[in-house]
Amino acid sequence: MPSQAVVVYPLILVPVLSIVGLLFVAVLARSIARHPLDNEAILQITLTIHRGATTFLAREYAVLFPILAVVGVLLALGDGLVAGLSFVVGAGFSILAGYVGMQIATMANGRTTLAARRSLGAALNMAFSGGSVMGIVVSSLGVAGSFLSMFGTLSILHSPEKALVAATGYSMGASLVALFARVGGGIYTKAADVGADLVGKVEAGIPEDDPRNPASIADNVGDNVGDVAGMGADLYESYVGAILAADILGYWFARQHGIADALLAVRYVYYIVAAGLMFSLMAVLLVKLLSRSDRFSPESLLRYGSIGASVALVAASLPLSLGVFGDMKAGSAVTVGVVSGVLIGLASEYFTSSRPVAQIALASKSGAATNILSGMSAGMRSVVIPVAVISAALLAAYAGLGMYGIALAGVGMLGTLGISLSVDAYGPIADNAGGIAELTGQLPVVRERTDQLDSLGNTTAAMGKGFAVGSAALTSLALFSSFAQAMNLPVLNVLDPRVVAGMFLGSVLPFWFSALLIEAVGSTAMLMVAEVRRQFREIPGLLQGLAASDPNACIAISTRGALKYMVPPALVGIAAPFVTYFLLGKEAVGGLLLGATVTGTLLGLYMANAGGAWDNAKKLIERSLGGKGSLEHQASVVGDTVGDPLKDTAGPSLNILIKLISVVSLSFLPLFIK
Amino acid sequence: MPSQAVVVYPLILVPVLSIVGLLFVAVLARSIARHPLDNEAILQITLTIHRGATTFLAREYAVLFPILAVVGVLLALGDGLVAGLSFVVGAGFSILAGYVGMQIATMANGRTTLAARRSLGAALNMAFSGGSVMGIVVSSLGVAGSFLSMFGTLSILHSPEKALVAATGYSMGASLVALFARVGGGIYTKAADVGADLVGKVEAGIPEDDPRNPASIADNVGDNVGDVAGMGADLYESYVGAILAADILGYWFARQHGIADALLAVRYVYYIVAAGLMFSLMAVLLVKLLSRSDRFSPESLLRYGSIGASVALVAASLPLSLGVFGDMKAGSAVTVGVVSGVLIGLASEYFTSSRPVAQIALASKSGAATNILSGMSAGMRSVVIPVAVISAALLAAYAGLGMYGIALAGVGMLGTLGISLSVDAYGPIADNAGGIAELTGQLPVVRERTDQLDSLGNTTAAMGKGFAVGSAALTSLALFSSFAQAMNLPVLNVLDPRVVAGMFLGSVLPFWFSALLIEAVGSTAMLMVAEVRRQFREIPGLLQGLAASDPNACIAISTRGALKYMVPPALVGIAAPFVTYFLLGKEAVGGLLLGATVTGTLLGLYMANAGGAWDNAKKLIERSLGGKGSLEHQASVVGDTVGDPLKDTAGPSLNILIKLISVVSLSFLPLFIK
């Protein structure tokens, strides 16, 4: 291991690439806007959805701001003004990421419906453009913000250690906003979705997104605030968290190995994310170019776009490693991350599409109970391979470089976030386009095309979830080891009952947190059910399509539910490390972080995969088994509804929770031992 | 801490007390048999159930014996002949405990039905007599067997350390049999129960246990092989495991503290269990005496019988501690165990009876999906308090005596097993009595009385489950620390990625194991559904009550399903420590044990409480909300059916799994480092 970089690549390329990314996005957004929205019905619906989403986000931020202000001030008092400002930047960029994504999604949804009237390819192109704006914005902002929080603060503070504290504040800002965005958005969208389905599909027997259902609009607004804005903030947080963990551990790695250039290993992290951003941009361009020809199916385009960028990143990480460190160890750790992310994604894909889904569909023949049991069992089995992969990745990445290697693997998993999030975010846009088609009474072929895009989105999203879960586990472990170092805990012995007690308490958090979220969705959905039933009963002619429904009452219910229920679960996560520290000491907090990471990872995987499997079992029955309205279809709708809050509210929030607990501990608790 | 006992109590009292217990049981069994079964219809059904249960157990043992033989021979080769014999005794006593319990239960069930024709009190008395046989047999055999495996082998081997190895073999025998009994019995009973309900109650609209339903008999046989024989072996295993862990840690405690009498702390364990057995006997006698008068409700009798024995045990443990050690530390650890067991039980009782159940019932109004979500959320919330109690108990019990204190707390929790299991085991007998009443067409009042006994059993069982789960967690942690000692691991550092990787893999085991069990129940239940539908369709006049059903076909399906599916999950548990050891080393096995213990405890609590809450929500709706046949009742039947395999198959098996992994590791892995 040399004490200086063998080759010094200009670091300025990193911010330059993120600016290129943002410029690309601006061009793409303009090209979307240039497509005229020349259909009055679609225009009106789109505006309503856009207004609903904007209103909700504004109210969500209104609840969020005081909390951010308090935490920011405390952080500034404890860790210094720069850390406080860094926190504000992290929170602000996170909000921005979600907001821009939502703006673009509500711009692209109606235009995708219009494009679907022309052809499948045109619709794919429009939806993918919208998704790409999101993917590239999130990763460009992530690279720029992390660079700023590390090297920007370094230029002010002149101490890498202080800069790392400030960067931790930045990451905490991102995590805090992401948690609220995911939780609030998740409650909003699933309460509307579940409520709309329970009365509309099950009781009244009208299709999804039917204009007669007053909750249909709220459901479509929900897709934008939950699946788009929530997901944007979420992945921004994951990306930034992985980079931060690698920054901290890279710095300590250099120090411990006596490398004179203390920032050598930190710079490598930025070379990797910059390269990943570049390959993502190239992949997006390639997919857009090739989608004009008919030679490639949409599925293979999206898949090979993602895989191509991953392969390129691996190919680049190894020579970069050789250049920076003089050996391939760092590149190997990145490769471990990329490969294991793909493996976890493939496992998720298997459990949400192949044999397990067919088994659930078959079990639906004997009713809702066996459908639920079969989905639970599939979800529980689905954690085995991903966790085995995470364990193997942990050991492989650690072997060469210690905890720095584990953090690098986490960065590698999210390295090509630009393209993988583009593919992910295209899903809700296609979903929305389908909703708009139904709400405006388009020809069946239009809905068929958007359904085709949507179901493709479900499969590709599984891969994205694999990356998110895997990187959350690795990042969280890396932050856990940083915490131990910051608290002077060279050893955390599990034969010490304080550590074990902390682990038990940490393991409880994901259960408690999920319970609060599931209950929030359930309670809000029940109000929604009551309101939809009321409108069906009290508005004469509504079910016959002779009178209009009142969507605003439903929007109000989702909004109130989300705002009311989003704070307590977040407080559980924020308060846990403090309470544990003051009651049981720092060893117990160490156990807490580990327990929460392990159980949160498992429960998150379980919920995501069980939910996805139930959803696809329902679709399988609609497509090729009993069909809509059959007894097995009714059973499968129960499973799908149960899975909704698991896969879209509780599951993804767990990834954020485990990192938030870690960064909160890392930012605040070392103050008490000083 | 004195180096010798202050007061030496005669140890011979311990085996004497267990012989007194067995004699008491013999007398009680004779008194049950003396009640004539003078009703031809009841006699025939009882004989059919008895034959079904006996046949199944015989076939279960036939599968089990070769596995036991292989493990026993390996153990004899590795740890010596005495350890192998000790293993055989452990397995044999465990089989005996289940078998005797089942014999008595199938003797008391029909007699309880007959007694319910006279009065509620008479029925309670009969059912409780049956349950008491089980409770006292299990605890007497447990005390006698443990005493034999410790002091009996000591008299042969003349080395406490070798005797402890032999005692570990004994405990492993008990765990292995218990796992098969719980898993096999659990699959049998729940496949029959779910299958019978899905077609009978939901499709055909006939009541539970209706003679027209061909699966009714299999369902009642299942109660005996699963809830009685399975539970007997299960609690025998828990009791024995807790005693063994305290033996090992007591011995090392004395060694580490330079106490000249190395067995001082081991003897204290036996004084405690002997005292607990004595108080249990007294409590059983008291309940039986007082149940003849009408001044006490059955509920308060059972509750105060259990609580009285616990209070007496606490009151005895403190002076015993003073006598043996000269201080109150050991008694305090026992008290911590008793108190925390009660607290966990109360928490379980709350979540399976009070507000959470009412919320689930309310959620059923908007359908099966919200019923499921509400139950999931209640189950997830229900783990918070028990785990906080376990964490507190861990720290409190450790404070005075280190890991020995934790093991003593585990013993304390199960100290009054004799009475608490009597109360527990009375439940399935009452349930069976109700089934027989329905199958033989008794007057409604008979069924009402047995229902009343049954629902009381559900509530008191919650307390028993609290003891079982809490003691499993503490015992498993104590065994984990014994394992670390045996493997020369003074420190198990969670900053070591091997430990973390092991923890991840250990956490997966409860998920994987549960998935296999849920799937086994689901698949077998689907075959049952097909068979019941076939009989309804093909036997003319069956649904009109004009023709008899063919219960043997259903019994055969449950039997085949249980035997087919019980082996793979057990193998997962047995193989895991070996695979982990050879792939990743002893540190990873340490992580594996801890991960399995933490996640297994949480998942076990979740499943038990969610299942109990769904069950009672259904009963609440039947009693005081919509009533049978209403829409919310249909929704609640789905929840109850989903909960069945969770609370009666997977959940209780997890307690056994986490201990089996520990004893397997403790018995075999030290051989590889020698």
C-alpha cells in the first residue's frame, strides 16, 4: 500500500460531472414539456393530481420544518455551526430531490397517457424520460452535496476530522427528511390505495382508477407523493449515507495504515460515484436512443441499460483502484458490492415473479387465508438468499480493507443509482398514466399499453430494491463501526449483557416502527372506506356515472392521516439511541444499532418481497387464471391489500430508520463522552 | 460469598419429591378412570380420537427413532458412552411426557363432556384433573431426569465437568424430541383445523366440529397430538434446558469464585425446582378442593392457584439462597425470573384480550385485509414490552451473579411449571370436550359450558406462553455463554465481521424455519380442503346428515403431511451450527446463536400474540358484535385461520429451535477444537 496516490486524478471532475448531470436533466425536462398536453380531460386530471401532490408536500414540509430547525440548532450547538449548516444542506437537497422528481412525474404522467394512444414505444420513452429526470437529479445532487459537505467544509474547517463531523450532519439531514417523506408519503398513498380498493373493487365491483370512485384521484396523488417524492428522498438518503460511511472509514483507514495523504481513500470514493454517474448518464442516453427502434423489447432495454452501467463501473473501479492505491483491493470491494447487489436483486425478482407467485395464486383457490399464509411463507423464505449474500459480501469486502471495504461495497451497490433509479421511477409514472387513462375513459388499448409498462416496472423495481436493502445493511454496519470508534469502544462484546440487552431493544425497533406504520395506514384507510361508502350512498347517480364524486374529501383524509401519523414513528427512531444511552450506556447503544440493523434488514426484505409477491399473484390470476371477479381473484385482492402497506410504507422506511438511528448516534452521543 | 454452604439441605429430597409427584399423578389418573364413560356415542368418538392420536404418535416415533439413533451414536463416540445414554434418557423422558399427557387427555376429554352435562364445576374439575396429570408428570419427570443426568452421571464419571457434558446430551435429547413433537403435531393439528374450517365453516356454513365434516375427527385428534403431546414435550424441553443451563453456569460460577464446594450453586438449582414442584402440587390440590365449592369462579381459581405458587416460590427462594450462599443474590435472580415471567404473561394477556382485540374486531368491518393488517400490527406492537422486560431481567439477574444469575432467572420463570402447565393443558381437553359434544349432538348447554371452559383456557394459556418465551430467551443466552466458554471465546466482538455475518445468518433461521412450517400447514390444509370438498360432493346425503363421512381419509392426510414436512425444518436447525462452523469458524457460530435467539424470541412472541389476538377477535365478534355469519365474522375467520399455524405451529417451535441450536453447538463443536 503506497503512502501516496500512484495517479492523482483531478478531483474537480466530480462536481463538474454532477453539474453536467443537472444540465442534462434540465434539457430532458424541457423536452418533456415540449410535448403538448392537448387533451382537455387529461389536462384537467393531471392538474388536479399535480395540485393535490403539491398541496400535500407543502403541508408535509410545514410539519417537518420545526423539527428540522430544532435538530439543526442542537447540532450547531453541539458539533459547530458548519455541521448545522451542513445538516440544512442535506435536508434541503433531500427535499429538492423529492420535489423535482414529483414535479417531473406529474408532468410526464398525462403525457405518457397521450403517448400510449400512439404506441407502446412512445409511452415507454415518455415514462422513462420522467424517470430519468428523477434518477439523474437524485444522483447528481447526491454527488454534489456529498462533495460539498466533505471538501467544502474541509476548506472552511481545515481539519478532515471536523469536516467528517459536518458531513455526518449533512447525512443526518438527508435521513431525517427521507424518513418523513417515506413515512408520510407511504401512509398517504397506501391509505388511499387500500381505501379505494376495499370499497371500489371489492364491494362495488368497479375497476381500479374508476372516475366514479372518489378515492381514485387521491390514489393517483399518492403515487406521486409516496412512490415518487418519497422514493426520491429515500434513495438520495441511501446514496449519501453510503458515501458518508465510506468517507469516514476511508479517512480512518488511511490514518491507521500510516498513509501520508489522509484523504487518499476518501477521494477514491468520489472517483467511484463520479464514474457511476457518468455511466448512468450514458446508459440513459443509450436506452432513449435504442427505444426509438423496434429491435429491442422495453424489458431488455431497461435491463441491459442497468446491467451495462454496472459492468462498466466494475471495469472502471479496478484500474482506478490500481491508480489510486497501487493495488486492486478497493476495486474488488466495489465489485463485491455491485455483484452482491445484482444477486440480491435477482433473488427478489425470483420471489416476486416466478414459482412463489404461482404458488400464492394456487393457494388463493382455497380462499384468502391460504393466500395470506402462502405469501407470508414466500416472504419469509425470500430473506434467506439475500442475507446469505450480505453475509458473504461483508466478509469478502472486509478481507482486504477492513470496515472501509464494507463501506466501499455499499457505495458500489448504489454506484449506478442514476440508471437504476431512472428505471425504478419510471414505474409510478406508468402507473399514473394508466390511472389517468381509466379516469378519462381512454380506449382499452391505451390502458393495456400502460399496464404492460407498469408490470414491467414492477419487475425491474425488484432489482432496485435489492440494491437499496443491501446497501442499507452495509452502510449501517459501517456507520455502526464508526460509532464504536467515536465512542472509544474498541471491542463490543456480546457476552456483556448490556450489549445483548441493547441488541434486544434494537431488534424491537423495526417491529414497533412497522406496527405504527401499518396501523396508520389501516386507520386512515378505514376513514377512507367510510367516506367512499358515504359518497356512494348519498350522491344520487354516482354509481351510475350520472353524477360526479367529491375527490377532495378523500384527498383531505389521506393528508390528515399522513400528517397525524408520520411523527410518532420517526420520534421512536430518533429517541431510541438517547434513551438507551442514558439508561444503559454506550455499550447498549452499540447493541441497539446492530440489533436494529439485522432485524430491520430482515423485516424490510420480508415485507418488500411478500408485498411484491401478493401483488403479482393477483396480476397472474387476472391475466391467466380465474380472471377478475373469480373467487381466487377476491382472495388475491386481500393479499394484495395486505401487502400494500408492507411493501410501500413500512418496508422501505425500515432502510431509512436503521441509518437514521446510526447517524443520530454518531452525531450526538460522542458529545456526551467528551 | 462463603466457600461452603451455610446450611446443607439433604439433596435426596429432590428425587423423593419427583417420585411423590409421579405417585400423585397415578392416583389422579385412577380417579379420572373411575368416572364411567357411560354414553355409547361419546365412548365411540373418544375411542376414535384416541386411536387416531396413538397411531400418529407411533408413526411419528418411527420417523424419529433412526434420527435419534444416529445422533445418539455420534454423541457417544464424541462425548462418551454416558453422554450417549444420557441423550437416550432425555429423548425417552420427553417422549414419555408427551405420551402420558396424551393418554390422559384422551381419557379426560369424553369424561369432561359427560361432566358438562351435569355442571360447569364438574366439567372444570375433570378437565383440570387431566391437565394436572400432564403438568405434574412433565415437571416430575423433568426434575427426576435432570437430577439423574447431573448427579447420576456424576456418580459414574466422578468429574463434574464430564457430568455436565453428559447432562448436555440429556438436554439435547429432550430438545430434539420436542422439536419433532411440536413440529409434527403442529402441522397435523393445524392442517386439520384450517382444512376443516375453510370448507366447513366458510363454504358449507356448518358449525365447527360438525359430524358431517369429515375433517372434524382429525381436528380433534390434532388437538391431542399437537396441543397436548407436542406441548408436553415442548415444556419438558424448556424446563430441562433451563435447569441444564443453570447447572453449567452454576458450576463455573463456583469455580471462578473460588468456592471450595464446586457443586454448591448446582445444588441450589435443584432446591428451587424441587420447591417449585412442591408448591405446584399444593396449588393443584387447592384448586381441586376449592373447585367443589361455588364460592370461587373457575377463572379466579386457576389464576390464584398459579400466582400463589409463584409467590410461594419467591418466598422460598430467598431464605434458601441465604441458607446456601449466605446472601440473597441467588434468590433475587430467581425472583427476577418469576416476576418478569408474570409481566410478560400479563403483556401477552393484554394483547390477546383487551383493546387490541377490540381494534381487530372493528377493523374486520372493512373486510379481511384490514383484519389481517390490524392483527399484524397488534402482534408487532406486542413484542415491545416483553422484550423490554427480558432486557431488564437480563441486566438485573446478571448484576449479582453474572451469567449464572441469568440462568437462575430462567429456572425461576419455569419453577412452578407443574401448576402453570396444568392450567395450560386443561385448555385442549376442554376444547376436545366441546368437539365431542358437537360431534355427538349434545344439548346446546353442554357446548356452552365447554366453550366457557375453553375461552378461559385461552386467557390463562397466555400467561403460560409468557413463561415459556421468556425462559427460552434467558436459557438460550445462558447456553450461548456456555458455548463461548467451551470454545475458548472469552470475547465475542461484534466489530468482527465474522460475528456479524454469523448473526445475520442466525437471524435468518427463525424466518426460514417458520416459512417451512407455514408452508407445510398450508400445503397439507389444501389437500384437506380438496378431500372434504370431494366427500361433500361424492357422498350422497352427507350434508343433509343422512350419510356418514369418512374421517379416516382426513386423518391419513394430516398424518402424511406431518410426517413428510417435519424433517426438513428440524434439519435446518441441526445443520446450521455445523455448516457455519466449517465455513466461517467458531466466532460466526457465536453470532449465529445470538442472532437466532434474538430474532427467534421476537418472531415467536409476534406469532403467538398475533395468532391469539385474531382468534379472540373472532370470538368477540361471535359473542357481542355482528355474530356468526356476519360480514365481519367472515373477515375474522380469515384472520383466525392465518393465525392458527403462527400461534400453534411455528411460534412455539421457535422456542425449541433456538435452544436446540445452542445445545447441538455445545455438545458437538467443542470436539473439533480439542
